[in-house]
Amino acid sequence: MFADYHVHTYYGDDSETPMETQVERAISLGLREICFTDHVDYGIKRDWDDPRGMEYRKGGPGEPERMALANVDYPRYFKEIEELKRKYKDQIIIRAGLEFGIQTITIPQYDKLYSKYGDKLDFVLLSVHQVDNQELWTQDFQRGKTQEEYNRRYYEEILAVINQFKNYDVLAHLDLILTMSFPRRLLK
């Protein structure tokens, strides 16, 4: 069976692709199942309805000029997934998930999120995208450290997270630090 359980959409800050476009693409590729897993990254992002308002970062190469630092609009996200499940029910299985970009310091926020929406989730990816609220992608986390230091600290954070947080299905991209350790211009 061909499936993709790591699908991002315009509900997150790393894709501009509509959900329905992802579904149609998956069908055209012959996939039997997909699971939407847009990012939730507490620490560096706020929830979509945070009363403090939206924050932004400067977009990088290939990104819009300004990137919203917001997590998924959960009510709209789950509603759209349900609509697509009904529309495409005879063509593909669609599942609801999220990718938790968790840190030890943000575990309480994920516990709260999971207690609120866990019944709507078919699948949760657990990832570490930041350590100590420092982003890997922007090199903030790696800056000023040797490769051995940032690699060790990254994997220590992953171990601490999985020892403390259990509401996930798969530990995703353990090698993220490797691809984030090079400036973007070198990855092209």
C-alpha cells in the first residue's frame, strides 16, 4: 500500500499548497492514503487565536517575504479535513494529523493541545525543530557551537522529549540537524 503520512498544506508556515490540491496530487500518484500533518511549533510560534496577535519572520529563499509565526487554525483545519474525507471517500483515505515540533520546555502546551484535539487526530508526528526556542532552520541553534556540541544537544533534547511525552505515533526526521547544519545556499 502506498501512503504518505507527512503532508503539509497552507495551514502551516512551510507550505502554500491547499489541502484539496494535496489530495488530488495523492490520487494522481496512486496513493491509497494520506495524512495531513501540519506543523505545531510552540515556543517560536503562537496559536492562530493567540490574543497577543500574529508575529512574523523574514522569509528565506523561495518563501514569501513575510512568514507568519502561527500554528494551525485547528477548527478550520479539522473541518476542511472532514469535508475532503466526504468528497473523496471513494478515491482515497484521508487522515487527520499534526506534526508536533516539541521541546522539553513546551511539553505542557502539547499536553493541553492533545487533551483538546486528540480525539480528532489519527496520527501525530513528533519532531524537534527547535531547542531552547532556537530555530534549527535559521541556524540560531547552531550558531556559536561546534558541530559536536549542537549535535549532542539536539539528540539529548530528543531523548528528553520522548522520555517525557507519549502522545505521538512516529518520531520524525531524526536527521533534521544534519540538513539544517548547512546554510540554505549550500543545500541548493
